[in-house]
Amino acid sequence: MSTVIIDYGVGNIGSLTSAFDAIGMAYTFSGDKKVIAAATKIVLPGVGAFAAAMAELEKRDLVDLLKQKAAEGVPFIGICLGMQLLFDESVENGYCAGLGLIKGTVKPIPATVKIPHMGWNSLDVKKEDGIVTYNNPGDYVYYVHSYYVETKPENIVATSLYGIEIPGIIRRDNIIGMQFHPEKSSEAGLNLLRAFKELAI
């Protein structure tokens, strides 16, 4: 079993690797195409701007490989910006195409609330899913973002209320996204990562 955290120069992954260490999840941090091609789980982290992150994936020639791994049914999780990249497109600073693994558009959180959405917020689980096996109703998780994903209800596992319903956890088959930072979300976040650790191909 080989879990690969994608190294594409976007974001600090120190807290993520610490969380994986805490749950006993072995991983490799790599941008090497051969290493990624052999992965049995994929983790796509990310902070910052959508278009800049996609440009880094394209520069490293990783876009088609990540799509291939997703199509193979490999458990694949996107975290924060990494979740947004899973979708078709973003309107952040103009249009930019994403990985297109799930139908949906990344849009700005309405300015009726303070932007960014930063801090702890409770998760409202919308449907049963293996990724929330170890979690409790109303668990609090830690967000830092100014954009959210608009997608079909069937893709949404859990939401958080922040002016609007923010999709906090999404899933389509083997593709999972978490808009918040599970690695910064105390025991609730570790429980989500434990569930991901146990997902089979």
C-alpha cells in the first residue's frame, strides 16, 4: 500500500504529515510521476489561488496522471484548495478549468458574511458515508477559505452554515473532498483521516 501526498509546490504540508503520523498512516510526499503512478491512495493538498495551483500541476505534467488515478478507482482526497481543484471550474479571478473529476463550480462566498470563512464551524452530515464512520453529529472542524463549491446535492456528504450552506465534505465514488483542514481539526479531523486510511481500492 502506498499513499502519496502530491508535492506540487502549493502549501505547507507539515501539519498534514503530522496528522498522518498521529494515526499511523504511512505516506510518501512526492511529485515524481513514477511514484504517483504506483500509488494506492492519493492526497491532493493545497492553499492559495485556484489558477496558480492548476498551473503548477500542469507545469509538472501531473493533470492527466491524476485523472488516470481517479479513473482507476484509487481512493483520492482533496483538502481545502485541493478539494476545489477536483471540480470542473473556478471563477476565482476569472475562469479557470479544474481537474473535472466531479461536476461543479468554485464560487466566492457571498459578501453578506465576513470573508474569509476562518475558524471552527460545525459539520451537518447530510447522508451516511464511510468517510464519517468515526465522527459525531455536530463535530467542529477548522476552515480557512473565501470560495466554496457549488455542486449537486448527491455529491455532498456534510455541510457547514456560513451565510449559506458550505459543502464541507463531498464524495463521488472514490473521490473525496474536504473544504476544511482535517489535519488542523483536532480529534474530529483525525477521525476523518482514519476513515480515509481504511478505505479500500
